[in-house]
Amino acid sequence: MIDKIKLPDDYLDESIDTDKDNLENLDDISLVDDNLDNNIKEHSDKSSEKKTTKKKKKRKSKLLYDIIMFILLCVFVTCAYILIKYFLDSKKSEDKVEELKALVDDDYSFDEEDLYSTATDAIKDPEYVDVNGVAVQSKFEAIYRQNNDFIGWIYIEDTDIDYPVVQSMYEEEYYIHKDFDKEYSQAGTLFIDTSCNVAAPSDNIMIYGHNMKTGKMFHDLLEYEDEEFYKEHKYIIFNTIYGDGVYEVIAAYRTKIHPVDYTGFKYYQFFNASSEEEFDNYVTTGQANTPYEIESTATYGDRLLTLSTCAYHDDNGRYVVVAKKVQ
């Protein structure tokens, strides 16, 4: 029988130390693994957090983009609606004018050589009819019966200015956005200042009209900024229910509506001259503001016609054409 082998004590101690070292190494490895797991988990969490943040930012960006696109779409639709309505209103207004033209049998032709003639055969005697106690030129009877605010018809050759003119004695700007039938219209109707008396007549008849982007109403007045245009369009026809008239342009200029406390020249406040000096001041100021020279002028006692429309060179800008009656 073999005896058990007895190991030395120092050998056993050494073996135990070795085992302890191995165990410590295993603990270190386990700790490293734990740290590695923690790092991986931490990195994963951060990565997941970044992805979540990116998704949130992306969602916010998309939401902002959608909001901006919605606002732009609303602006586009609104602008399109306004433009379409603007042009449709203008079309409706022009269609009404064409209907009214058919009611007026008028001849705008004239001989320039006869304008300053004093010969009686150069002047046609108008025919009148009584309409509710008012003596109206017979050629305007039908249109006057449609609207008793009708005063006359204005015409400038080779332009789109060929319109009826009205005057409300109770509300000056009544027709600023109303058509001839007194219905809403962006273009409105050409109208005379309530301070003017067409029948008398006043020294100056003031007619207002819109400067339409469609090129209608008084838009073509701004063509008078060109001297060549003036030379080819010196005369304005304004026939009223009381009589016919040919007017020669003597001034065309830019100006504006001034504040109430402004003490300078205000073209829109001149209707009847209190003196020759006041009349001359109106004429000479207008001619001085005209960007080219016009030889023809007006003297105290002449009858004037002033056409006024909006201009956009200044806040409350206006463009004005002044003419004197020559026949």
C-alpha cells in the first residue's frame, strides 16, 4: 500500500498565494468587463439620446417648414383672390361703361382751326329736353334718366379716358368706390368736387379719378409726363348735360395732398378765384411745376378744367392736368 505523499508547507503557501493572485486577476478582468459594459451602455445611451434629439429637431424643423409653407400658401391664395377680384371688378366696371356709351350718340371730332373762332357757324347749338325740371342735352337724356348724378362725358383721343362723369352734391367721395349704378366697384366712377358748379360754371371744374393698375380710369393722365405725348394730345373733350366743351392742356405736373396746416399751394382748393392774382397764381404755379414748356396759358376769366389722379412718387402723391376751355 502506497503511503500518502506529504507536501511541504511552503509549497502549499505558495499555491494558495498563486490562487489568490489568480482570483484577483479574475476580479480585475470582471471589473474591466463591468467598466466596458458600462462604457458601452453609456455610449449607447448617448447615441440613443443624440438620435432622439435629432429626431426632435427634425420634427421641429419639419413643423416649422410646414407652418411657413402654410403661411406662404395663405398669402399666395389671398393675393391671388385680391388680384382676381380687382380685375373682375374693373372688367365689370368697363362693361357698364360700354353699355352707357351705347346710350350716347356723340361726336368728339372737331376742327382745331375753329377752336378759337368767334364765328357762330363754328359752334353747334345743343338741343335740350326737360328731365324732371332739368334742361339736359338731348343726347344725354337716356343716361341722365338712369342716374341723375350724371353731369357729362370726358374723352381724350387715343387713350382709355372715355368715361361718364358724375357729381354727388351730398357726399363728395360717394363714387370713389361705386360704379354708375351706385354698386361697389374698386374702380369707382369719375366724379366732380362738390365745391364746383358745372351749370354756372365755376372758374375751375375739378374731376377726380383712380389711377387703375389695369390702365383704366385716369391712369393715362400720367402719359402727360412725356412732352411728345402732350404735343399729340393737347385737347380734352368734356361735354356736359348743359353744353359741350373743348379744353386745351396748359399744365401737367406731380404734386401731393398736403397736411391741413400747410400754407403753401394746394391745387385741390381752387374752384373760384377771389381775384385775378389768385387765378394767375393757380395757372403759373401749375405751369412752373410742369417738366416741359407749354406756350399756351390762361388768363383771368377763362374757364379751367383740372383732372386729378393718384401718383406714387410720394405719400399722398397726385398727378394733375389743367386745361382751359377754348370752345
